[in-house]
Amino acid sequence: MTRIPPSSSSTPAAPWLARSVSATWWYTAGSVLLFAVVTAFVWAVPTVLSPPVLSRPVTSIVFAAGALVWLTGGTVLLLTYRRRAMSEMTDAATAPSAAVLVGALVASGAGAVAMAVAAASPLLAISTVAFALCMVPRMPGVRLRLTAAVTIVLIVVWIVEGTRDTAADESGVALFHPFFSVLLPLATVLSLWWWDVVGELDRARGVESRLAAVQERLRLAGDLHDLQGHHLQVIALQLELADRMIARDPAAAAEQVRLARASVDDARRGTRELAGRFRGVPLPDELANAADLLRAAGLRVDLDVAPGAEAAPADVLGPVVRECTTNVLKHGGGRWARLALARTGAGWELRVSNDVGSAPTSRSGSGLAGMAERVGAAGGDLRHQVAGDAFELVASVPQAAGVPA
């Protein structure tokens, strides 16, 4: 079999992950939290280890507890930010409650104050509080302007505080840890802004796909209207002429009826050709589109297509691929899926499998029945089974299979 790569622009290690908005979010959130942890750590070293070490146990405990509470509140704020953003992208009413947002802000602010008191640094207080406020959803542009203003204030406080600390510490360490505090709010805002851009691009891609589908339907409706309108007008004229001629020239009237019947056959043939034009997508393209859709939903997808698959009966197996893709998204566990099209001795075999999750949903509805009926009408066979944590569907059709007219 020939293995089809997911995308030439994706990384070889995990192409499906790079295409996932959800994965992009976790990269972004991980970067933000890592920067926050590093900031807390570089402040903890001079705070906890500054002499005399043995006389500062209370300070160390206060700083450690404050850092833990601050990071916990920041994590909740990040998750709240993601949930609100995802609800806006999907137009779903799943935005987090105000109580959760306020609670996370209070916890993060309390932890920030505890850290700043232990470190005796106004710079740390401003930076850590600003870090929490950066993750509160605001109107577009407001957060960036506020962050720019806070960054300027932090630089001024850094200069004032750094002058004082440098006089007491000639090693230059006092100039190191404030650097992270100054960059923390700005780095957080820029990271969230980047993820917002990725989310907007994903939403725009979805809108573009829906718009393309609507335009395709409109084009099909227009072509169908023109085709049927022409034939119906001709048939109406022929039948009207036959009605007028039937009394005085039955033979001529019968000829007009025959012509009307021929026009009906032409209309049926034209409609079938039009439908065939719109569903005549090669099966490898159907499978590639399905794999891209599943990868965009965050699944790891393996796609195997036999050579010469363009000759496979797409009018039979294409709808099966689309129905299976829908079932994987609706009923699957959301981790992986496999799509395979293989050549058999008598025809083609389509095999679709996926994880069923912790609470598998029954799939014995009209979707599977409709697929089985379509495949059976083409002389093929469709079967499915659940083995362990995997659901598998296999559709076998002969080479010359086709949907009956």
C-alpha cells in the first residue's frame, strides 16, 4: 500500500498536532506557565537564600505558598480564558461563570501579594498582579494598550528598585530577576494574542468551508433549475399540442406524446449527469479530505490507500467515507482513527476504525443501515464490530459497483 502523508507543510513528528487549534492552545498555555514558573524561581533564589538563611524560614514559607497559590490561580485563569474564547469561536453558550473568574483573580492576587511581601519588592507585586489581569477577557486592543502602560511602569520601578538593590549587591544578581518580571505581562499578552489569531484563522477557515458548500449548493440549484425548467417547458408545449391535435389528427397527437416521453427521458438523463458531476470526487480525495477533517479535530489519523484507487467506485464508497467520518467525530473517543482502502481480488475494501472512548455510543442507527443498503445495492457487503476499545467498519464492493439509477 502507498502511505499518503498528511500534509507537506506539517512537521514529520506530529503533523496532526500542528494542525490542531487545541494543541496550539496547550503549546501557548505551557509557554505562559513556564515563563511564570521561571519568574517565580529566579525571585525565590535571592529571597530564600539571601543571608542569613537560617533566620528566614517564615519568609521562605510565605514566598513558596504565595507562588503556589499565584500559579494555581494563573492556571485557572488560563483555562477560563480558553473556555471563553472557544465558546466565542463555536458560538456555544459555554462561557465560564463570573464566580470562577473572580475567584481565580482573588487567589492569584493574594498569592502575588504574598510573594511580593516576602521578596520586599513592589516590582514583583506589580508584575504578578498584571500577569493575572492580562488573562481577563477585554475588548480588542484594550489589553495590549494596558500592558504597554504597565510595562513602562515596570521599567521605571525596575530602575528605581535596581538602583537601590545594586548598591547593596555588587554581584549584579539584583539586575537579573527583575528582567523576567518586566517581561512577564508582555510575554503573556503576546502569547494569548497569538492564540487568538490562530483561533480566528480556524474560525475563518470553517466559515470559508461552509460558504463554499453553500455556493456549491446554489450552483447545483441553478444548474438544476435551468435543466429542469427547459425540459418542463418543452414537455408542457408538446403535451398541450397533443391535446389540441388529438381530435382531428390522433397520429400527430401520439407523435407529440412520444416526443414528450423522449423529453422526460432526456430530463432524467441530464439530471443523472448533473448529479454525477457533483458527486464525482475520486475516492482518494474523499479519503484525504476526511483525514484532514479528523486531524483538524485533534485526532491522530493513519491513512493508507492502495495504488490505482482512482478507479474505485466513489459513488458507492464516497458516501460511506463521509458517514464514517461523521460517526468518528460524534461517537469516537477522539484520540485516533484509521482509514484504509485496499484492492482485493474481486474489487475494493474500505476499512475505517477508531477508538470508542470510555463510554461508547451505540451506532446501530439509520446511518449504518443506510450504508449497508447502499453497499448491498451495489453488490457489496458491509460489516462492523467492536473489539476492545476499537470500532471497525469494513465495506467490500466489486470493481464494477455502482449505485443503481
